[in-house]
Amino acid sequence: MQGRKHIVVVDDEPGIRETIEEYLELHDFQVTAVGGGEELREVIDGQDVDLVLLDIRMPGEDGLSLARYLRESTKVGIIMLTAAGEVVDRIVGLEMGADDYLAKPVDLRELLARIKAVLRRAGHDGDPVAEDSSGPTRVVRFGEFTLNLDSHKLFEASGAEVPLTSMEFDLLKAFADHPNRVLTRDQLLNLAHNRDWEPFDRSIDIRIARIRRKIESDPAKPQVIKTVRGAGYIFSTAKA
């Protein structure tokens, strides 16, 4: 069993920070609670962090710019806290690379479930995905890329790793497991085991657009993940 997972709670409201900190510590997490971006950067620079719980609406540097910083410089899980009904904030947060979002006021039990899900998908839940030494590594090749299903990593032809969030990997794996087949948004929700993605606000579309920016030579004219109008998406393994 590995050590306790380290979660950083970023919120400018002390009462919220303390409540979440106490609850997560009761569930055996190491928690650091901070009030803004400067403190967050100090923690990230000096400690190993597994997940950041990030409020969007904060004075000074807001959660969206902090999410961009985290995604560009780290591989930590990111869960955004948004005001109830703020769909625009959710969409922008997802585009910045957040793994999940939760509306305020936060239900602590749901928050715990979301945290465990993000850590599990990222392989940081204390039981990381092991390489299968009994057989060949499972990989899927498409275009100039190789998706390693065992290590949850995507590589360019040069061998350079392409950063993926845990949810982006889940979607790519769902496509790779069902090549050349039209998948509806509802099927993708089931295949990626993320029923809480709320397909009505098209969060899957946002994530697919983000993946396309990483794997398509021209994201406006995708050749790997193609849109099937009125039906869904298809993962093409054909040579371009």
C-alpha cells in the first residue's frame, strides 16, 4: 500500500477550505489548504501533489488561469468547483484541462467519490495500473501516435510523450477498443465509465476537441476521430 494521496484545496473562503480539509483528512488523505495561486505554486514547487481541488471564482488569479498553469507544468488531477448553473465556467475549465467539475455548494460525499474516480483513472489511487509482465504490452497505433493501454500514455512517433488527462485517456481507450465503429455520446459515457459527465452540456464534445488538437494534423479536418453527423463519432484506423 502506498502512502496517503496528497490533495491541495484552493479556495479563497476559509470556511470552505477548512470544511473540505477536515472531511478529506478523515478519509485518510493528506490535505494542504491554500487561499490562492501564490500559495498553490509554492506547494506544487516543493511537494508531490496528486490532485488539486480548484475554485474557479477567486479574487486575483482565478481558477481557470491556475488550471492552465497546472496542466502545462504538471500531471496532477484537477477538479474544478463552479457556481451552480455556470455552464460557461465548466466548459472553459474542461478546455483548460480539468478532469472533472463539481457545482457549489459541494456535497462532501459526492466530492469524495469524484476525487477517488479521478485518482483511480490516473493510476494514483494506491493501486496503480501494473504493467502486464506475462504478455506483450498492449498498444494501439494510429497515424503518427502510439497509445499504451497499460501505462496510460500516448507517444508521438519520435517517442515523445503527449500529455493526457485521465479523462482524455479514457475516451481514447474507448475509441481504440471499438475502431471503425460509430459510437454515440451515450455509448462513450458507458464505455469510458463516466456517467457523471452530463452529456446534455456536450462535455464529451469539448474533450474530443481537446484530444483532436493533440493528435490531428488539422483538427478542423480530423482524420482519426471523425464526426458522424447526427450519430456520434468514429475512430478511424485507416491510413490517411
